[in-house]
Amino acid sequence: MDLAAEWLEVGGEGGFASGTVGGERTRRYHALLLTATRPPGGRVVLVNGIEAWVTERGQVTPLTAQRYTPNVAYPQGWLHLTGFSRDPWPSWRYALPGGTQIVHELFVARETSEVVLRWHQEGAAGPCRLEVRPLISGRDYHALHRENPACNLDSAVTGASVAWRPYAVHPSIVAASNGEYRAEPDWYRNFLYTAERDRGLDCVEDLASPGRFTFDLARGPAVLILGANVGRAQEDSDTRAQSLAEAALSRRRAAASPLAAAASCYVVDGSRGKTVAAGYPWFTDWGRDTFIALRGLVLATGRLAEADAILSTWSGLVDQGMLPNRFSENDGAAEYNTVDAPLWFVVGVDAFLNTAANAGYAPIDKGRLAQAVQSILEGFARGTRHGIELDTDGLIRAGEPGLQLTWMDAKIGDRTITPRIGKPVEIQALWINALRIAGSWSDRWAQTERAARAAFQARFPNPQNGGLFDVVDVDHRAGENDPRIRPNQIFAVGGLPYPVLEGDLARGVVDLVERTLLTPLGLRSLAPDDAGYIAHYRGGPAERDTAYHQGTVWPWLTGPFVEAWLRVHGHSPTAKATARTRFLQPLLDHLETAGLGHVSEVADGDPPHTPGGCPFQAWSLGELIRVKRMLDDDQTSVGE
């Protein structure tokens, strides 16, 4: 049992609960009630955690764990932990000294985003008192909280419910229970979050506790329901908890597989419409991530209506041929600073329409999607923000100093780590695919596609290594090429519906990538023999951002690589069996580490490839699902 592994429960609007198996909060983002006030953004932490302990025959046993500065673990509830399960939701089993077993379970109700906590005892009789103290704040989820006189710890008790509102600018917290509540305001000071410390960030916090709940487990299970701004239900907490549990269990059992159930965590109802949360705990809805993840998370799991709604939401955001990369955390304003997100949108639309046609599903508004695709291509052809425009050779040039427009987008202050100004290789592969897709609806793009494909095949092959240049016309200087070995070249062969290269050129790319970049958890972002290679993703923000695309492994790139590998090695049963063992199984094994049931954002370039970054990443899981379906099904990719 890995005590540091993390669990996740998500509400329908992108709020969530998360923590570690051992119970210790190691991140500022670990919380029981974290709500999205501008879904899926505007996230605030309302209830950070609890202190819980059981008294039986005069002996007190802690069920929770905390860590304080300088590095003091107290209490250590994990010492009594004998089991943990995440099916159908997180549950812990504790052994008391007298032989009693305490089972604690937790889930988030998708429809209401309420958090339900339940405890019951097994194997004993007689009095068994459970006491629970909520630890609350009321802060932005990226921030930390310190003791202050403005924090309101008053308790408003109405029947079996109690409400707290630490700060008027944030939602109130409503707690319903079947226990007894006593207002006992207090502060718990100097919690230490070790994951934040290791990331070089502020890591110490004070939390308030407005009171204490008491339950007699000998009389039945204890129930505590936490919600933000929820109305007080007429039914009692036991009935309410059971009703929410039955709905949650029914929804989870309806999922085709554990991977499909995990995928559902990322599809949320945003303030603009249905969308995809890029990752937990710190990403909201990003354009690029949404469309890369769409084919695996949503289409491969058969959620056509949701795919339709997601694409419809984003189609309304096309502006000058561009789609937002992200939305401001401050006010939700769209930020149009990506060259690849709109092209990935075109790929997503194509995949959706093909899947819908095969399934007999009628899109809500196919014409609107087609118009959005046309607007994107017209914007690129005409020229749009940040130097993005169609060049005379049919390829797309993009970029200007101080910006990072591709997925390799790390930036420290005004310094871009991998600016890739010019003609990046994967952007051309995406552009050629977009032209081919739009060409199925209109003849106007066919000539441009032929020119772009010919220019690509003439200009990108690197005779020195058999692969492709990462960028040509670097910094818009004609004929200057970037020969660094990066994974972006794989998109010329796999990851997109229509390969740009075939035959020996395609084989050369796949062999080079496999030889230099492949790891069990994905592809390195830079070859290890490059002078700029950084073996480990660690340290403070500057160190991590520097390493982000300079050797760090990205699991989501497993999807494009496996697809490319199959295209050059064939789709025979033997080839697929080899791919399952070599490329798929390590990611399936990874599901039992880090973010349980999910796939991490990144990993170290050097063995043992320790996972890092965001532990629950949408495109990482989406591409795992897409690869698994690719290897399990007889069908090949759309476009083949």
C-alpha cells in the first residue's frame, strides 16, 4: 500500500476532492470540498480536511494524519490503516487496539458536487465514539491560508445542518450530519505540505476549525455531507447520503470499464458549456488539451453526445481562425496564444463526425462545426495573431519573440525555453491533416494540401539521422533548420488520421524516436545525448519549467508513437501483441501509482522515470485509452 499515492473524486462542474492514501495532505490542492465558482475555473478551497479520532473503552485512536513544521507528523492515523480501496470510491479500513474495525468511505456526488463521508464499525459491540473536526479556510486553490481576525468562525445551526462562511467573497459551507455538533472555534497552525516544499513553493498553512461533530458508531454509521451554498434538504442525512450513494454507484457501474469511469472525471459542465478539465489538481479547461484528449476520453468511450456538446461549446470561440489556449484564472477571459489548438480542433471534429456516422448518431449542428473548421483554415491562410500565416510553400509559419505557441510552451518570465519560432514539424503535420479534412467538404483546399505535403517531404527529412528537423526556417530565417531530436516528428507518421510520410521515411522517423526517445512511460522531449538534455523534472518553478521540454517524458505521446509504430510494422496480431507488452503494459501498471486509476502529466527522462507534474492528466489518460482500443480492436485509425 503506497501511502503517498493520490485519490481523486470529481463533481460535475470541475470541483473535486483529493488526498493521499495515508491521509496526509501533501499538496495545497488536497481538500475535501474544493468548488468551482466559475466552472471549471474560479476554484476555491472551502474544507481542507478533517481531524477524526475514535474513543473506545477509554482509548483514543486517530484516523487522520497531519504534518506540521518543521517536519512533525501528528497524529499518524496511517499506523492503524490496514486497507485501502478505490472501488467504487475511496475507502479506508482501520484496526483499533481492541479489535474493532473502522471503515471510512468518501465520494463526491456528480450531480450536486456534495462530498459524502461515512464511517461504520465492524467486529465489536459497545460504545464507540467518533469525533470529527472540519479544518476550513476559504481561499483560492493556488494560495495558502494563515490565521487572521477577518476569518469568521461563527456556526449557523439549523436542525441537523450547520453552515459556516469564513469569508463573504466565497461560498458558504453547509454540513449535514446524523451526529451532534458543538461550536468550538479554534485554529490549527503551521501545516506543512511536503509536495509544495519539494516544488520550491510556499508550503505552510493555518486552518480554522469552527466546531466538532460527535457520533456513536455503536448506534449506526456516521454520516457527514459537505456542500457549497447548497440548500438544506428536507430529508435526514442518512437518507440523503444513501440516495446520493445509490446514484453515484449506478453511474459508476454504468461505465464500460475503470478507464472509462476515470475518463468521466474530466468531462465537466463549464460556465461556457460542456468542456474538458485538462488535469487535476491545477489545470482547468485548455483548448489544446481538450482536443488532444477528446478522441480517447470521449470518443473511444462512446460518449458521442458529450463530444458533440464539447465541440459545439468550443466552436463558438473561434476568433480570427484561432481558439483559446486557456482562460484567465482571474476573470475567465480567453487567451488566444496557441497555433496548434485550432488545428487539433479540426482533427477532433473529423474524428467525431466519422465516429458519429459509424454509430448512426446525428450531430446537433454539423453545419456549425464545418463552419468553424472553415473559419480556422481561412484565418490561417489569411494570417492571424502572433505571426501565424500561410507561407508561399504551403506550410504554416508562426511565432514571434516572447511567445510560445506550440505545446512545448514553458516560459520563465519573459524567457521562452523552447520558442520554436518558424515552421515546427508537428504544426505542419496538423495543417496538412486539416487541409485534407476540410478538402473532403470543399475543393478549395486541395491545391494547398498538395503544395504543403510536397514542401514537407522535401524540407523536413534530416539526412544526418534519418528523422526530421524539429523546426525549419528557424526564427523565420529561410533555410535555417533545428536538428535537435524531439518527439514532435512522430506526428508525421502517427497520432493524426492521415500520415504525411510513408515507406522508408516513415520507418526512419519511428526507428529514430524509438531508439532515442522511448521510455516505459512515454517519449522524452529531447534526446539524452543532446547538450541541453535535463534528466530529472524537479526543483523549484524555474528548474522545473526549464526541464519541462528538455528531456522530461510525456505519457500522452505514447498514443502517437504506438500508432506510428503500427503503421510501419503492420497491424498483425503479432505486432499488436508486441505493442501491448512493450508500450501499453507499463502505462497500465502506472495506473496503480501516483494518481490512482489515472496517468501522470510527466516523468523523469532518466530511469526509473519517476512520475511528476499533475498526477491526473486528461490527455495522458485519453491517449492511453485510445492506444488500448487501437490494440484491442481489429479496426485501424480513422483515415486509414
